[in-house]
Amino acid sequence: MIPRFCLRCGAGLFARREAGRARRVCRRCGWTYYGNPAPAAVAALVRGDRVLFSRRAGPPWAGTWDLPGGFLEEGESAEQALRRELREELGIRLGRARYLGSYPDEYGPGGPPVLTLVYRAAPGRGRIGARDDVAEVRWFALDAPPREIRFPSVRAALRDLRRLRDR
């Protein structure tokens, strides 16, 4: 979602090429909208050769499968956000976790840019269940993930998980 008006002074924005990219710039004060991505922390919870997926209860793409996690709150690290999200969405603690990679994405069709930070992790204490904005949770084989995955970042993370396993 690209703003049409300046967040500083309210004047209209116009398109301009800057550093090889299309930017929106304020006609009055010169403020530039860069479209920086919102960071999200996500867990690829692994048990043996299976990965835990959560079915999205709300938009975007309600009813599709995703990896559990969510956006960082102001002042949170990615690891703190991941711990919070796993408690909220699944009712569990984060077990041992290792950074897998970062994946650019959009939050829904034409949505704002997101940078998804994925951690390969083990489930910690607690009974796994669907909570908050999760409709269902289910384990899938790493080589047979659900078809209804809409975020390209999830598919890319799964590809990296398989590469890591196959080394």
C-alpha cells in the first residue's frame, strides 16, 4: 500500500526514479517514501522430517497454510517476537532455534512489503493448539507440504530447509 499523501505535511506525492528505484516524493517538503518492509519472525517448527503448519483464520489469504509467527512489535527483537507469537498462536514456548534466512514478500495481494525472518526451531514446552488468528495446526512431511501455501517466503524457506537436510 503506497501512500498518496506525505506523512509529514499532507501534500501530494509524485513518482520519481531515485537510486534506480521508483520512489514517491512529496511535492512540498521533499519527504521520500521508501517502502521499507515490515519485519516478521516466523518459525519452521521441525520434528524429525515433519514441519508444523498453521491454517490462517483471517486475511490475507484466510484458510491457507502458513508457518507460525508474525510481525515484530516496536522495541522487540526477532527472537522476542517469535517467542510471543508462538505463545499467542500455538500456546507453546520456543525451543532451540537457529536462524534459517530472510525472505522478502508482500502481505497479501498488493499489500505492504514484508521481510520474513525464518528460524528453524523445535517446539518448546506447552500443548500445541490453534489460538489467536490460527484456525488449525497440522504436521506435514517436509517433502509433502500443503498445497494451499500463498506466501512465496514460506515456499522459499521450505526449499532452504530441504537443502539444509540434504547436505
